[in-house]
Amino acid sequence: MSSPDILVVGAGAAGIAAARAVLRAGRTVQVLEARERPGGRAWTDSTTLGAPFDLGATWLHQAGENPLTPLAAGLEPFDHDAVRRHVCFLDGRLATEAEMADYDTAYAAFHPRLQAALATAPRDASAADDAPRGGFWDATVAHWEGPVIAAAPLAAMDLRDFMATQLGGPNLLLPGGIGGLLAGLAAGLPIACGAVVERLRWGEAEGVVAEGGFGRVAARAAIVTLPTAVLAAGGVRFDPALPPATEQAFHDLPLGLLTKLGLRAAGDDRLNLGPFTGLERRVSREDETAMTFIAWPFGRDHLMGFLGGEAAWALEREGEAALTDFAFAELRRAYGGRADRALRRAGALASRWGGDPFARGAYSHARPGRAGARLDLAAPLAGGRLCFAGEACHPRFAGTVGGAWVTGEAAARAALATQS
Ligand SMILES: Cc1cc2nc3c(=O)[nH]c(=O)nc-3n(C[C@H](O)[C@H](O)[C@H](O)COP(=O)(O)OP(=O)(O)OC[C@H]3O[C@@H](n4cnc5c(N)ncnc54)[C@H](O)[C@@H]3O)c2cc1C
């Protein structure tokens, strides 16, 4: 590897965006990626289920403002919201229309309540402090907003950051997967795969030096895009030590966990669910272990299961068989023995982001009182010689591929400025 102008550590959305921006500016770049593939937490498996299945990022959220929407234009993006419907089970039966209307009412009250609390909430308020509780559907709403969508309990998340990072539609799905999109955007970039960066020296007057089993790469500036949980665990040694505010930000922006499971149909039974129908159940506690499903995306013969928060960490530790057992137990609550006949246990596909040493979780949230950590992390160091980027750095679109992309481009601008 020759000495590039800019070194990028990590080839996820942020690293790919940064590398493309450096090349567009007419400078040279080298990307060092630990895994044997680019894409990071956006990864599409196209073989196990006989159709593409995103193990990580699934939707392009808030598509009108998402920088990846125009880049996905030729990939048949599909507006999920246009066909979105869901069924909800409680006590082993389908909720009635009146019960669903009550559920919708409870959901509609959630965000306005938290929004109203912002004006007077203490600096370290969590998203749980003012969440509605006690109503028949409140725990189910909290379960969705915490573990399922944000991948962590509401009490673990800063109220202001939680509200600032709320996402809206349109929510686009890609038939070939978000991982497929990013793999295409990475094509042709100078990415060295299997290159685990162990140490980064950034105190040199002349630039930076990355070291690992691959050897040593020197550059004028470096952009580090690793997940905050990897950085907090000391995945890279920085020499000299980082400023305390940067180091603290790694710890104040932990990753929650969302696990995805793909289960294939055994025959023709589609459980009376149309393509893209959401299947969920009422829970009585926010932290109840519960799995939700989206049926037969694009008319394909698999269900997508989602399990988030503490339950996801626990079941990932128990292993894939335990996760599949749990998914079947959930489906049996709604369909009894029909679930065992309709779906195959063999050939299930599960994500394992928690134990993955290059992710250590799904996506970030801010600890109560630490909404400011995102900007602390994104602040360029040594005049741009060392910049951090990645989903955790975006104060509005944190936790998304689009947010990661924007921070990668911003870091590239800061790093390039060191050389002008
Ligand atoms: C289950 C799940 C569902 C999700 N759903 C959505 C969704 O629907 N929509 C959405 O927008 N987002 C979603 N996300 C979040 C989205 O995937 C991330 O926000 C985004 O991909 C993060 O990109 P990044 O570049 O910041 O980090 P990453 O993609 O994690 O990239 C960092 C890269 O650094 C590499 N690396 C780590 N350590 C080293 C090292 N020491 N040396 C070199 N390289 C290293 C990693 O291998 C990785 O490739 C989801 C994530 C998960 C896990």
C-alpha cells in the first residue's frame, strides 16, 4: 500500500462516502477494512433464504432527505409505507378493530407527550421519564419505541437525543438489499479487506500512521469510522491518547442491539398474511421478550423477525437455535401448531451483531444527559488530521446509513482541508 493523502479506517457507509468524496476532490485515499467485505453494518445475504435478506440496515428512512435515495434510484426502491399494514395479537387472538383503534390512539399520544416534556425536563432526563404508562397499550408502544426501533430500553436513552433522532418516512426497501447498494457504491474503491487497524499514531507533524497485521500505512490525515462500541472497547490504540471529550463520547454513545431472523415457508401456507404485513403482539412490560415479524417481503417465501434490546443480547448469547425456538414459540402464540407446519426451522438466517468484534451492537443511542456526545465525537482533531465519522456522529440521523454517509462526507471535507 502506497502513502495516500487520506486514510480511511472502516468500509461501512461512512467510510465508503468518505473515500468517494476524497477521490472526487482529486486526492488519493486508502481504506483499511477489518472484514473480508465492505458495507459494515449494512450486509445483504442473497443465498441462505434463496432471496436477498438484509441482516443489518433494512430501510432507507426519511427518503426525501436521505443522501442514499438518489444513489439507489436504479435499484427499484419500494415505498414500504404505501403498503404498510399490521395485525396485532393479544391473548392468542387477533385484536379487534376497536382494540386496534385504541392501540393507534395510544401510539399517537407517545411522541407529543415526550415533546411536551422537553421544555422543562432536566438535562439528564431519559426517554422513559415522561413516557405514558398505565394504559392498556402503553407498554406495547414503549416496547416498540425502545427495544424494537431504538434497540435499547427507553430508560437508557437521553430524552433530547431520542427526540432529535426520530425518523419519518418515506421508508424505502430495496429488492436487492441495502447491503447490495453499499457493495455497489464501494466497487472500485481502494479498499484493503482483512486489514484490522490496531494502532493509530496521529501525533506526527507530517501526518498519521496506521499499524496492524497488514503492516503500516502513512497518510496526511485519517478518518476513523468504527462503531463507538468498538472504540470504547479499545479496538484501536491511539497514540497520543485522545482528548478526554472524544474518548468520553465513545462511552456515552453505546450501541443497542437489534437481531434479525429470516424464516422460510415450508409449503404454500402464508398464514393469511399478505406481503409486507407486520405481525406483532401486545406486551405487558416494555422489556418483555417479544419478536415482531414482517411477512413475505416482495411476495418472497420468508418472514423477517425482529428482536431488540436486552432480550436480543440475551438470546444472541444463547445461540441461534435458542433464537429460532423463541421465534417459533412466538408464532405458536398466534397460530398454534400451524406455525410449525407453515415454517421451516432448517435454513433459518440470524444476525449476530452483538458478538461481532467489528460491530459490538447494532446502532447508537446517547446516555441520559449526553446528547452533546455526538458533536464531541464529530469534532475534527489536530485541525482535521484525525476525524471521526459514522452513524453515531450525526445529531439528527444517528443510527442510519444515511446519517453515516453524511458524516463520512463531512469528515472528508475536514481532512482534505488539512492539505490545502
Ligand atoms: C439489525 C440492524 C438493523 C438496522 N436497520 C437500519 C435501517 O433499517 N436503516 C438504516 O438506515 N440503518 C439501519 N441500521 C443501522 C445502520 O446499519 C448503521 O447506522 C450504518 O450501517 C453504520 O455505518 P457506519 O459506517 O457508521 O459503521 P459500520 O457500518 O459499522 O462501518 C464500520 C466499519 O469498520 C470496520 N472495522 C471495525 N473495526 C475495525 C478495525 N480495527 N480496523 C479496520 N476496520 C474496522 C467494520 O468492519 C465496519 O465495516 C441497522 C443496523 C442493524 C445492525
